[in-house]
Amino acid sequence: MKSIQILLLLSIIYSQSTLNTIPKSFSYDTKNQVSQIIMPEINIDELLIEDQNTTSGKPFRYGKIFDVDYNLNNSGTWEILDDGSKLWRLEIKSDGAYSIGIEYDFFHLPRNSEFYVYDSNREKVNGAYSYHNNQSDYLFATPLVKGDVIVLEYYEPNNVEFEGQIYLSEVIHDYKDIMNFFDNGGGNNQRICATNTHGGNQLCPEAEPYEMVINATSWLDMGGFICSGSMVNNTSYDLSKYYMTAWHCTNGDNPSTFRFYFNYGAYTCSSDNGTAGINLYGSQLLATSNGMDADWTLLNITGGNVPDDIWESWEIFYAGWNRSTDNPIISCAIHHPNGSPKRINFDDDMAYSASWNQGDPGTHWRVFWDNGGTQGGSSGCPLYDEDFRLVGVLSGGPDVPCGDPGSYDLYGKFDRAWNDVKQWLDPTDTGAMFVDGTYDGSMIVEGCMDPDAENYNSDANIDDGSCFYGLADIYFGDISSSNMTIMSFNSNEIAQFEFTISDTQNLLTPTNASGGLAEDNDFIVTVSNDGLVIGTSISGNLIPIGEGILTNIDYIFSTSGNTEVCITNQKFYDINGNEILVPGDSCTTIELDTELSSSDLDKDLIFEIQNIYPNPFNPNVNFDLQVDTPDLVEINVYDLKGNKVFEIFSGNLNTGIHSFNWDANNFSTGLYILSSTSSNFVSNQKVLLMK
């Protein structure tokens, strides 16, 4: 009895509008044997062949639907209990089913009655459902129950106001284990191209930046068929339970029996299996495209009354949207391919206007994914732009292998739906072109959320990465014909800095850095031909708070003239890697005279790392080094703290272009500096390792 009560408590937490009670048969000494109905045998191989031949633009089938007409009067077993109350039970068996679902075309319960569905081993109980679950259209659906036998139980006390009515219309035989009850991956997941969003209760590393929109997505069970979809926000931020999916998913079905599964993630970031999370049932059709132009449906989730504290604990996000007709830059799509735990696709390119199946032009966005792809069950999933606002819902795409260059997806354009959905998504007629998402009805305020930062914003609820930790100013001191002094004033200790020296006439080339507070505190300061200066501590010493000479920059030039030289692109960091803000650039005008220059270096000589590919990379990066005069050369890799982490090359190089490769298989994700030095030149380039 104790274990049953624990299971029921979990059911109360993760499902909607059920009573914290257990079936009466679990505690009463029931005498009658429960009658059983056996469903006809099905040909699974035949169903799977039909599924393979299903064209794009159709929902994903997981169940064989049996049309039935069972009710409290013509089926099951009634029993009168000692107190005069009544108990009705019915077993339904569908041989070989991974799970069984039931839909009802008339469901109406009196107060104090209780209805349950559970498996034959009594391991998982759904219910108790009660009069709270009555809907105005009298329709209802219960979740899938594990195994090939499902038990229905109805308890009705004495003196009820009316007799309960429960009419079964469909029995659904799950032949793909769509809920992963038996940990087989929810069917055939070998071709799933997309990345898991979750491993247990944690986001997978690649998915972390997309947490909010991930929490907007669910899979949608239409009874034997599934799709994906998402919650959407409106301009009133009033947390109306609006849900967007594809027309081809909902066409011909009754939204009152739809069930929405949120927070369905994988056990691990590399697993195909997971737990189904929480679910809501019942919805109202608000508007739909009634066709593939542009294949969208807007629903309002209505069934059951979920207490506010339970709803908030589910952390469901209401996605923002953008109704612009401009081609969007795409960030991601989140979906449930083949009914699997939640997955994500990535992109950073522009979507292209397209048509569906040679229909009207301009109804869809065509997306070529950088990483990922979709399968059956993904239909209706949201497409997000670079600002994480919904711009389309999935119709489908060609059935090609993962990574095929011809792979693309077509998403019905959100702007095509606007005239029909604006009364709900812009109820006060603000005319907004876009709206951001929300968890709790509050508008997103981006800013620095770290109280220790100089620019902490107490109103911010999204950290935009703008935090800075102290101020610094960098400017010119004395300038001679071959050297310039770089001064600094800083209110926080400096662990790393970088800036660029450039001039408007492109007359001078920085060649070396020495002296100053940087050298006094054991910094390595490198200078590239393009003027990038990077200083990193090699001993852990920091440049102290205050004012002084940061470093001295040697430079060469070959042509006389006046030019404005500037310090730009300044980035200063403290010991924790936090940015120290540099308010602006510093510029001054200098006069260059070749007759006064003591330098005999040829400005046109090139010593440069170039042709880096790919960047970002994983785990190998290739690059060339151009050398215009023979010299002893070292090529090393530094991390952003200035630590030398790898030596690529050390030796003599002749004039020419030399190719190198760095295998970073043993290094972690991050930004690194390729640094090449000779007797007269330094060349630095940043590379990003992404695993």
C-alpha cells in the first residue's frame, strides 16, 4: 500500500487536475472478477511499411486506433460495496502493445465520484479523475498506460446528483513504445540528426544558451499520432495558455482530446531514452490555416485546473514571436523527432522564402541546418530567429540521410498567420511587430545581473553579458620617430589586456613591445603586423591599480607624412576573467619623417599567420605562416591567461608560405591564441575550439 501511495503522489505532481486518492479496489475486498475485452490482433509489419511510405507533411503515427463503443452499461463488471456505493471495472487487452491509450466521446462525472486507469501490475496509476475533469463538450482522454493490458475503474458513492457517464470511443494500441516505457528509444531513432537538449535534469552544454525556448516546446499527442509545438506569449504578458503547432497535425482531430507533454528530456546527453515529464490535456481551437498556406494552428490549452504553484514549478516558457516579413537569421528549432526526448537543431544563417510542394510562393521559410535535422514527430515545432523569437512552424522536408547537403526544412511563416491570430496574440491592438518570451508574465529586461559588477542592474532578469568590473583608460604618452609610450589608468588590477594600434594613412607598423608596468609584472606582450597588442601575465602577477606606463611600442614606417594614430578595440580583464570597461578610443596626430627614422626594417616584409580553417574548429585547425625573410621561428599556443599550453613548431624557416596543423583533441572548449615569433616580428591570431 505504501508504494502505491508514493506513485500516486508522483502522479499528482506531474499530471493535471487529479485527486490524491487511490483506487477503491486496492483497499476493498472486492469479490467479482473483472471482465476483459480483447482487441483484434494487428499486423505490425504492415503498419511499419505504411509508416515508411508516409509523405512529408503528415503527423507521426505511433498507434493503431480501434473504434469502439464501450460504456458503463454494456461493458465491464459492476460491484456493490458494503456501504452501498458502486464500483465498475473493465480490463482491455491488446496483445503486444507497448502501452494503451483511451479516448472518450462522452465523459461526465458527478461530485465525489472517482475514475482511474492503471496497468495490470498496479505500478502506475493515472487519476483519480473527477467532476473537475468534466469539459463543456463532454470529451476526454487518458494518458498511455504501460503494457498490453489497461484497467479502467470507476467508483460512484450513494446519493450522487446524477449517474456518471463514461463512453469509450477509441482504444489506441502503441506499437512503437512512444513513451519509452521499455527503454527502447521510442521506436526507430537511428536516423535522428538533432542534439539532445537534456541529460537528466541538466541541460546539455550545447543547449544551455537556448534554455528558455527549449522550455516552451512540448510534444503533442493527438491519439495515435504525435507532433511538436510550443507555448507562445502575447503582448499582454497575461500567461494565456496559447499553443502553436502545424495545421497538418491537428486537421481532422478534436482538440479537446489532445494531450501536451512538457519537459520530456533524455536520461543523458547521448541517450535516446528519457522520461515523459508532465502533461496537460484538452484544448480549444482558436484559429488555423485550413491548409498548407502556411500550415499553422493556434490552440488554447483548457482541460483541467492546474494550481498556480504547480504550473509555475513546471517552468514552462511562453515563447516570443516576430511577425516581420524580412528574411530572419535563424538560431535553432526544438522538437521531438520520432517522438524521442526533446532535441535541438542549430543554425546561424538566413532563412529563404519558399513554397510548399509547388504551391503559392512565399508561404514558408526554407532552412538549411548547420547542425541537426527533423523527422516524423518534429512537425509543428517552432523555428526561432537570432533573438529567440518564433518565426515559423515546421511543415516538413525531404527524407534524406543526416548531414546530406540536400537536406532542408520548410517552416510555415508566422507572419502569414498574423491577421488570424492577432486578436489573441495582440489583444489590445498594440501593433507590435515582435514580443519577447516570458516565464512568469514579466517582460524581459536585459542587463548585468552580478551585484559585484560596476553596472549591476537590479531590474534585469536576463544577463546580457555586459557586466564590467572596474574602469580603465589607455592613452598615448611620449611619441618619438620609432617608439610610442602607452599609458594606462585603472581602478582594478589587470590580469590581461589587448588593444590595436592603427593609423588613418596606414603608414606605420608596430613591431615590438617592452618595458612599463607590463614588463615589471612579468607579462608577455606580443605585437602583430596588423597592430594587435596582447599582454598576458606568465607569473600570476597583476598590473596594480593606479596610473603609469603600461608598455612601450616600437614601430617602423617607410613613407613620410602626417597621420592620426589611434588605440582601439581595448579589452582589459581582471584575475577572474571579468571585463574591465575601457570607455573609448584614444587618438593623436604624429608627423613621420623617413630621414629621421633610425629603423632599417622594411615595412613591406610580411610575417603573418593566415588562412586559418576551420575557425571555430574541433579538434583540428589548419593555418599558414607567411615568412618574407629566413629566420628562426617559434609557433606556440597560449590560453587567455597567457599560459603557453602547446608548442607547434620551433626551428628555421625559409622564405615562403608554410602550412601547420594543431590537433587540440586533448584540450577543452575555449578561446586560444596562435602566436608565431621571429627575431623581428610577432603574429597572433585567435582560434575558438568548440566541442
